[in-house]
Amino acid sequence: MRKIKYGMIGGGIGAFIGEVHRMAAALDGNFELVCGALSSDPQKSLESGINLGLDKHRIYPDFRTMIIQESYFPEDERMEMVSIVTPNFMHYEPAKLALEYGFHVVCDKPLCMTLEEAYDLQKTVSKMGKIFALTHNYTGYPMIKQARYFIQSGSLGPIRRVVSSYTQGWLSTFLESEGQKQASWRTDPTKSGYVGAVGDIGTHAENMVSYLTGLTPTEISANLNTVVKGRLLDDDASILLRFDNGATGVILVSQVATGEENNFNVHVSGTEGSLEWNQMDPNRLVVRWKDKPKQEIRTGDSGLCDQAISATRLPAGHPEGYIEAFANIYSGVAKAIRTYRQQGDFKIREYDFPTIFDGVRGMEFIQNVVNSHTSVKKWIFYNEFKKSNN
Amino acid sequence: MRKIKYGMIGGGIGAFIGEVHRMAAALDGNFELVCGALSSDPQKSLESGINLGLDKHRIYPDFRTMIIQESYFPEDERMEMVSIVTPNFMHYEPAKLALEYGFHVVCDKPLCMTLEEAYDLQKTVSKMGKIFALTHNYTGYPMIKQARYFIQSGSLGPIRRVVSSYTQGWLSTFLESEGQKQASWRTDPTKSGYVGAVGDIGTHAENMVSYLTGLTPTEISANLNTVVKGRLLDDDASILLRFDNGATGVILVSQVATGEENNFNVHVSGTEGSLEWNQMDPNRLVVRWKDKPKQEIRTGDSGLCDQAISATRLPAGHPEGYIEAFANIYSGVAKAIRTYRQQGDFKIREYDFPTIFDGVRGMEFIQNVVNSHTSVKKWIFYNEFKKSNN
Amino acid sequence: MRKIKYGMIGGGIGAFIGEVHRMAAALDGNFELVCGALSSDPQKSLESGINLGLDKHRIYPDFRTMIIQESYFPEDERMEMVSIVTPNFMHYEPAKLALEYGFHVVCDKPLCMTLEEAYDLQKTVSKMGKIFALTHNYTGYPMIKQARYFIQSGSLGPIRRVVSSYTQGWLSTFLESEGQKQASWRTDPTKSGYVGAVGDIGTHAENMVSYLTGLTPTEISANLNTVVKGRLLDDDASILLRFDNGATGVILVSQVATGEENNFNVHVSGTEGSLEWNQMDPNRLVVRWKDKPKQEIRTGDSGLCDQAISATRLPAGHPEGYIEAFANIYSGVAKAIRTYRQQGDFKIREYDFPTIFDGVRGMEFIQNVVNSHTSVKKWIFYNEFKKSNN
Amino acid sequence: MRKIKYGMIGGGIGAFIGEVHRMAAALDGNFELVCGALSSDPQKSLESGINLGLDKHRIYPDFRTMIIQESYFPEDERMEMVSIVTPNFMHYEPAKLALEYGFHVVCDKPLCMTLEEAYDLQKTVSKMGKIFALTHNYTGYPMIKQARYFIQSGSLGPIRRVVSSYTQGWLSTFLESEGQKQASWRTDPTKSGYVGAVGDIGTHAENMVSYLTGLTPTEISANLNTVVKGRLLDDDASILLRFDNGATGVILVSQVATGEENNFNVHVSGTEGSLEWNQMDPNRLVVRWKDKPKQEIRTGDSGLCDQAISATRLPAGHPEGYIEAFANIYSGVAKAIRTYRQQGDFKIREYDFPTIFDGVRGMEFIQNVVNSHTSVKKWIFYNEFKKSNN
């Protein structure tokens, strides 16, 4: 099968998530990196591209040049897809331009900076008919597929309670004051957006809860905390939700839980049972049934659902990790692109990766959190602003 | 050493917590059960007492008779202490009467039904100068002593964030409709009080947070949920707190987390590190330091604090459980009573068990939860009602 | 119910296992300590007895005096049972004398010093018709009862492989040279017997394997190691077994696994599934089925076998530990003694605690280990010495 | 940097380990698969190659053709390296031929079928001066690097005891009789060699023990078991070792531990502490110190050794798994090849991946196991056959 050529925006030397995208794209042999605008600094972009073995002529000084120039290449040479791995403020413009020039897009999360950008991107995706994937990678784990299957197939009964906690400790000091790159942009409102931790990791929790349960929030009670003095954005948050079926939700987020690594977990309880998953032990799903022994479901077990199976590369007991889960998004995109190649079309609902809809929903989540946080009322209606806009 | 004679109110055949109290009292050989008013049904009290090997003459039909009659016994024969192990609505009266007749009291939690009762008991304890212990047993675990030591000695730095989750699944069905004894009174407002799950297990979480951190709440945002249809009290709650030092707190409580057993855990983060403890693996305390390897502290380890050591009976690796932690309260009470015997006095602050102060604070917690729950304001001041009463 | 009066031999101030026996006996309210010969030093015995609140007249200078004098007491005053909690070399004589004077016996493990003693005790038990219990306490855990049920009911299919590892680190230094009491007698051949670690903890592993599987060893290949220089007995061993049904066994024992606490675990594999249990997390039994999801069975779960249920005191999620498991032996003995009281007889096979048969089998295990260790042949027949004696 | 072109022998459609090699090679962007002899069936090789996107002209019907033809390509087009991912019996010939034609080699384990082949390959590697890597992938985990550092830097003190257990359950039925591909060749002496489980997974354990401790065995006592009726090779083994420094070793291997996935663990005890690692939770290393709190070291922690750091791709808390560890071998090979490109030479000891020396040592291990197994003596000298050959 012919590899899918792709270009990358952002992800130069010293970047974290760009390297992850490249490994995820490489893992299953579906993609070939052919070009890049790897840094806002043209010289750094050049060095980074050379380091990655790119053809010098396809290392571009900026994303606009890349998108326009690549569009001139013959179809079998030019990139088919762009991966956008820049900080949040630099998602909207390249994503929109890439779509308009006919490229598929993989974009890091959260989608963008504002709801206006989000809705505009959604329109652009719709208009251009291109594939747009958002890398909420944690839903790529096989055990999350299986958890979703348990829930959506009704095995757990109606869902009553969802708790997701995502805690890290790396921002427990005033790290941005030391010029640390990852900390600096994430705590800078001009680069991160209205929120800090809530955008960086809270949106992962929102995406997880939505992916697993399919429930729609109806009310929210959100509290943002800025624990480290001098910090400009939230580094901790407690968010309560009420869902359309009457279930309750709790999302706890912290980047100041000193010593915590990347402790993302989710508990979902229904009338017939509960399940628990922890990202740091990702190949294990614990199910606690009402009247049966507890089960430990593991990646690679026999009898799992189709989506868990197709998200798994190795036999049971051979741990698959973060990169593999991330790569499952790229694999899904590869399948969609290959369908698109053949049919000039695709049905996004047939693919199991986060899309523009997840991106928009995530941005709405951020807006709801901000609106609730600034309200003295305990509960506000979720997405009330959408109604008031009409 | 002469054993301490005690009587029991409640705890007849089929009771759960009464049996726990008896095992806890027996474990270290300090106590001897000499009398009881073991049930509100005199016949059942009699049968239960015979079953326990009590002298028939000291099996009483009701608590009043017991307290009064025992007071006529010579000092070396009569009970010195009463254990009250009845449902919540039956704590205040026997506790007050026992104190007034000069007996020390161990009382199950929560303290009573109303704040008025709580304050009145506090006055009675103070007036009578007797020992009063409340069985918030979870703070009896050695690893909780050690956790408290880490926090109060400053090792974790100033505390910023406390999260305690206490989830059970046993009330995930409408169990009280089937006449199950434990469920029936706990979900009955006339026997349990203003709250259900919050009183039954939420007060344990409040006690834990207070014991560990010593922080005082200043604001609260509480939400009570009644998940099971037909139930008369809360079976689930999300409670947010703000503390006097600026720290934030989260207490999550549920008795409808299907399949959960007795999953009580607590996470405390300070500027220098975090710690985590889980009741179902109670001999393990995980400490995550900012700049050092994570540590697993275990019951019986060398180098632990004095209070952890004196709460431990066995060498490392020999699991101590729920009854042992419970028994640590009784051991503390035994020490206090022996001091009282010798000195006619004691300094309650020198003993490491929950007292009337914990009981009052727990009742205030319940009141704050109720007040916040019924408020449309996101945050209300904690203990505001105390000021408004003045 | 009338309490069972018992006396204790050994277990004075500073002893470890004597205190455990007392707590185990006290826990369920079945026993009352009425006398003791608590130390080989009469003065220390006296002090220890006073400390325990014993009547001075029933604190004896030595076990012979105690057994004889107690036999003169009226039946409702004298002890009915003796607990022997001395070092190994001091089990045989008091056990035999106590039996001969008509007392029931609870004896710490291993049974005695030599096979001759073991067989003689067995004859005495049989002749006197008294209850004799050996405190291989680890089989008292509810999850071990349940594991045995899975195996013996055939759920796991024919057993193929048993691995038990019991490692501690407390003897990783030459502790006996520092006069530490527990280390000194355990490493002294005149007090411990032919073996050190194998007798102290290896016999627990043998007992566990036998209790769980009921398999009989046919061949053995044993290796004893003395790791710490100057030590007189083994502190580490690797023992391979072949069983009558063709299964293989591995018993690993070490008291020099630095930093290990009391890490005793067992894995049993059959054709249909495997199970795993770890003493330091004793309320959890993992079952790995051939074609079904892994299960975590926990103390207090619904649906457990009768023996697990009757070994459990608390609802699920309330950890029961070492003392509770130990106390299950005492509870079983109490039941047997009460039957004996009524019937003047009892059927030992109806009770679920280790008996003289376990003691003899353990001593045979020690002899087999020693015989194999000193053989250059890889495998020797198990219990070959019994045949050659005939 | 220019990618390293490589060819693959074996690894056609339906293969397990070939796919793993390709993912491992792809992950870090160092390699490009350019040719293959992917199956012994030329038609299947062709289909597999097309599926992988290979140029049809470089999909070869057999390994000889591939090696010879590729050698005619210009240097910048031809493969530089061959990955051999066939069953054991098909390692020696292609490895030797590839080396002789000047290609670097990555070969799956165990090295080959016989000691003669092993020694001959060692000579060939030495003569040709090419890079030869053996994929004992488990030593590629960062926590194993760190464990080795702890041991080799002396932190644990002199090593006394090493226990490694590697259990799987997938061969607990007579799977080879059903034509299952992975089972069929592994249990076929003509394709697997003298041993089954010992070669397949026992050599991983041997490699782990050797890599971690650097100790040399001096004596061995090995027992092979064939548990499943009709099977032609061992599926279970217990192997005892004595090392040159006096330490003892235990290697337990089973592929009939029903329900076990890939449960490979290792415990190493020294005078100052012990460490434990489990492959199924690979980012965690537990260190139990003699006099200090237990530590949990995790991938990505600060303060780790250089080799652990360079084996890590992601921040702490982002799980890295089997493929990443496997890829660490390929990354090491890439570094060595790039040095070779520049210098025409390399120093194999400077690279942290298993080499021909590991392969030879593994084959010697197999021979020792077989020799001991067939001996009635409990212990035989390790590598005695090497002396007797002289």
C-alpha cells in the first residue's frame, strides 16, 4: 500500500508533542513525513527538518508557504495531510488554510482559542469535505474502547455517576518564570487561551467522559483555581456536571498535585456495575459487577469488542502504551484517507477517532467552564450561550 | 492490669457495628463486657446478652435502666464505660445520661441528630469531665498517623489540595424496601438525621481531612444527590471546600457506586510532595515527592513516627486491618481511663482518638452541607450559621 | 456461652507470637486467659503474668507446675486448654504433658524438633482423644478457604503446577550476633532444630500447598543455603517437588531477601485456570481462567464458599488481616471444644484448622528437605525414610 | 539524517514477531524497509511484500537470492542491514550469509539451533566486523537499565539471590495439534531446537539475569517438564543456578500456567537492598532498601541513569511499552551503524543492545540446561562441556 505523505507544522527540535506525532505516524508504516514548517523561526525549522532527513526544498519557513507550495506539487508527490502540533493559538489559521487548500488535517488539542474559531473550522471542514482528526489520544487505548463497549451495549445499565480525575504535578512550581518552554506557552493566555489546565488536560477528561458515555451535560458548576502565585491561568479545577439522563459527573483537574506524573483516571457507575481505568496502567480495565465477581479485563484478552481488537497490536501481556494509543488515531486517519482516495468521500462516523465535532465540543466545554466559574450561581445551564446567541 | 468493665447499648444479634466494637474492645485485653442493653426489644436484648455470656442480671431491657442500675454497683464491680452502638437517633440520650451518671462513653458516629444535641453533649462532656470517644475508626490506621506526621511536621510543605473519595455500592438498589436492617435506618430521616450517605460515610471523610491537615474550612459548595428512586435521603454527594490557608478540598461520597466495597481514599498535596492512602490497602502510604523518588511507607517500617508505632501491633508485612484500627481507639480510651483512675483527671489532647470535638465538628459539617445544598449560591461561608446564631 | 479458660506456656514480655495468640484468642470473645508459665525465668513469668492481669496464684514458674496444679482445680475453674508459644525445642514436652493431663492444646509451629517427637505426639493425641491445633495461621485467611474451594471442587481442573514463595529480609544481617531474641533462637540448632528458615517459614509454605491442593509429594529436590556468614542454619532454600498426580511444585524460602517484609505468596495452575494469592494483600484472590476474564475475588464478596464465609467477620472492603486469620484457628478450636464439652468427643475432620496431622506432615517435610539437601542425587523419593524404617 | 535501508527475512502475513520488528524499526524514524524475503513460500513473500508497499523487484523468493542480489545494488540503494525474524532453525544460515556479504544483522532470539552454529556465527561476526544484534528486547526497558545501574554501581551491595519467573499460559492446551502457527514451530524440535519453553522464554530470563547482574553461573540444576500430553518439547522448567560470587539463582519458566499472559518478572537481592520488576507493569521498579523506605522508581523520573534516560521517549506518566523497549535495540543498532558508516568501525561494548555474545551465552545456557536435565546429579558444573571439548 502506498504510504500517505504528510507535512508537519510545528514540532521542531525540543518540542514534545511533535515527536509523539511523528512516532505515532511512523509506527504502523502508513505515513511518510515529506515536508515541514517546523518552527516559527525559519532557521530552526531548517535545522529541524534536516535533522529529520527532509528534503531541504520541502523545509518551509512558515505554514502558509508550505501549504501553498505543496499544493503546486503533482498529486503523487505532494503531501496529502498536515499535522498541526503547535501551541493552541497556532491551530486555527493553519488548519483552516490547509483544509481550504484541500489537505486532510490532524490537529493537536484543544481545537483552537475561541468558540468562533471552532465553529468556523467546523464549517470549513464540512465545506471542504476533508478528514479532520483531533488528537485526544487517550481514547485510543484498547481498554477505553472496551469500556465504551460495556457502557454503550448496556452491560453496566443506565449510567448514574461519572468521575474523572486528571492530575499532574509538573506545574507545582512557577516553572514558566524559568523559561521552561512547555510551561511558558501553556500558562500564557495569548498562546493557551482562556484556560490553562482545563484546556491542556481538562479537555482530555471531557473527551473521555463524552466518548465513553455519550451523555450530554445539561448543567455545570465549575471552579477554577490558580494555585501558584504569579501564574496567569488556572492550574487546578473542580468541575461538576449534570447529564441529560440524570447522571452526575465530576471532573477534577490539577497540574499542581506535586509528584503526580500523568494520573488520568475515570470511573463510570451504572445500575449493574462500575468500571475503572487508569492511564498509567492502561492495559487494565476493572469492572465491578453488582452480583458477580470483579473482573480484570486486559488488552489482548479473548472476547473483546471489535474496536478494542483493532486498537491492539500485540498478544496479551505485551504492554502497549501512550504512543500506540496515539498511533491508533493515525491508523484510523490512514484508513479514512485510503477510503477517500478510492471514493472521493468518506463517512466520518464509520471511523473511530476524534474529529472536528470533538474539537467543537471541547471548546464549548471550555466556554461553559469559564461561564460557570465567573457565575455566583451554583449551577448554570450547559451551552446556555448557544441559545442566547440565537 | 485490671480490666476496664464496660456496658453496651445496642449491638444485639444481627448488628454489624456492635460486634466490631466488641472485637475492638477485646483485642488488646483492656476491656471486659459486663452488661448491656443490647436492643430496643427487651427479649432480643436478653437473648443477645446470654449469647455473649453476660450475667443475666446485667442484661437490661433499656439503656436508662442499665445506666441507673449500674450506678448502684460497687465501684469495682460496676461498668466504668458505656459503648453506644445504636443508630444515630439513639446516640444523644444515652450518651448524655451515661455522662451524667459518671460513666465514660465511647459513641459511634456521627455524634447525633442535630447541632443542638451536639452542643449540648459537648457541654455535658465538659461539665462531667468524663472521657468521650467517637469511633471515627479510619484515623486509627498507623499509616494515617504517619501521613498526619508528614503533613503536620511540614515535610509536604504548605497544603494546597485535599481530595477524599469514599464510595460504596451496597445502596445501589432500593435495599431499604426489602427490609434490610442496615439500609433501613440509614435511609430513614427519623433515624439517620438530615443526611444519609453524608452522615454515614461523608463524616468519616471530613474527619480524615481534618485529622490529617488540621485545616479549617472557610467556604463550602455542596451538592447532595438521591440517585435511587424512592429513597428519602442522599446516597451520593459532591462537596467542595476552601480552607483558611487557601487550600482547596474535594469530598466525594457515594453509596451507589455499584460494585464498590468500601473504597475510601485520600490524597493530600503540598508544595513539596503529595501523599495517597487507600483504606482497602491500609498498610501502605504512598508519598510522591517533588524532587525525590516516590516512597512506599508501610506499617511496621523502621523510622516511623511515635503515633504510628504505638498504633501497630505486628512486625512489617503482617497485615493489620479494620478491627485493629478500630481497636486503636479503644486502646487510647483505655489509657485515658487508667490515667483518670489514678489522677481523677486527664488531658484529652494527650490522647490520639476522636473526641466530642470531632463529633461536634462532624455535625457542623453536616449542617454546612445541608445549608450549601439548599442554597443557589455556589459558595457559602462555612459555619456562617454559628455567627448568625449569635 | 461460657468462655473457655486457657493457660499459656511462653509468651512473656517481649515475645512476639505469644501476644499474637492472646489477641487471636481474645478477638471473638471465646477464650479467657486464666494462667500462665510465661517464661523459663520464673521472675519474668511472674511480671508478665501480673502485667496481663492474671491472678498471682496462677502464674507458674514452669510448665510442669502449671499443668499439674491446674489439674487439681475444679473443672469449672481450671484451664481447659493450653497454648504453647515457646521456641521449637520447647513444644514437645509441654504438649505431651498437657495432653496426658487431659488438656486440649494449641501449639505454635513447627510441631517439634524431630520426627520421633512428632510421631510420639501423634500417638499421644490419638490416645488421649484431645483437641490439638497447630497455628499454621496463613491458611486461616478467607481467600485461602476460597482458593481451596476452587481447587478441590475441580473448577481449576487437574492441578499441574504449584509455586509458593515466602521471602523475608529481616535476617539479611548477622542479627543473632547482636543478641536479638527472635533471631537468636531461630538460628540456633539446639532451639530451632535441623533447619532454620525452612522450619520457620518453609513449613508454612508446605502447609499452604498441602491445604490448598491436597496433593502428596512423591519426590523432592532440595537445596539449603546459608547466606549470612557465621550463621548456623539455613536462611534461604529452593525446594522442588513432584506430586502423586504428576504436578510439579516449587517452594522458595528466604529470610535474607533484603527489604522484604513477609512476602508469602502462592500460585496454583490447573488445566482450566490459575490462582494467585499474596499474604500482604490477603483479602484478594486473583483467578485467571483459560477462556474467561480474570476475576478478583475479595473477602466478603457474595457467592463465596461456606468456609470462606465463616472465616469472615466484616462486610466486603473492611480489611481483615493477620490477627483475624490467626483467630480463625482459635474460633475453630472453640467450636471443637464446645462440641467436646457436650459430647465428650469430636470429629477432627469436621473442623477447619491445622491439627497434629499437619504437624507431623510438616516435620516429615523438614526431614525430606534435609535428606535431599545432603544427597548428591537430584531427586530422592519423598518419605523414603518411612519405608526404610519399616 | 539518511535513513538506514534494511531488508527482512521472514515476517510475512500472519507472523507476529516480524511485525514487531517493523514497528520497532519504524518508531524512531531511523530505518526504511526496502526489501524482503518474507516467507519460505515465494508467493506468500510476494503478497506480503506488496502489502508492505515494497518495490516488487525487491521482494525476493528466498533469503539467498535477496542477500546476493542486494549486494549488486549501488551502496546508497542497497540494504545495509538484514532483520532475521524466522523460527529458530532458520537463523543461522541467513545470518551467516548476510554477514559474509557485508550486511549488518538484527536477529531474533534464540541465536540458532546448536552450539556449533553459535560459535561459528560468533567467528563470522568477528571476522566480518559487522554489527550483530539479538533481540532480547526485555532488557530494552528503561527500568531495566536503571535496575542494572543500581546493581552494577553497588547500591544494592553484593548480590546474593536472583529469582526470575517467566510464565505464560498460551500453551496450556495441545495447541500445536490444531495447527496454530506460533505453537507449531515452537514445539517442533526440528524448528525450535533442543528445547521449547526454555529456548523461547527461558533465554530471555537468562539474558535478563546476566544483563542485570553480570554474574557468571558456575553450577546448574535444571529440570524440564513436558506437561501437555503429546508435546515434543518442554513447556515448563525449574532451573537453579550458583554464581561465581556465591549468589544463588532461580529461573522458573512455564508456558502452561493457564491464564497467565506474559508474566516475566525478576527479583534481585543484595546485602543493602532488593529490587523487583514486572514486565506487565514495566515502567515501575520497586527498590526495597535495608534501612530506608521502599522506593518506586518510574520511567521518566528525574535523577535516573544515562542509559535509562536515553531509553525513554516520553515524560513520566506516559506509559512506554513492549514496542518501545524493542525499538531501543533498533535505536542502538542505528547509532552503531552510523558510527560504522563514518569510521568503518565501531566498538560494540559502547552500545547498549544484545549482541552475538548474548546469543552465544544463551545457546550455552540451553546446552547447560539440557545437560543438567539429563543428569541424575543434583548439580553439574556450568559450561563443563566447554572444558571437555578442549
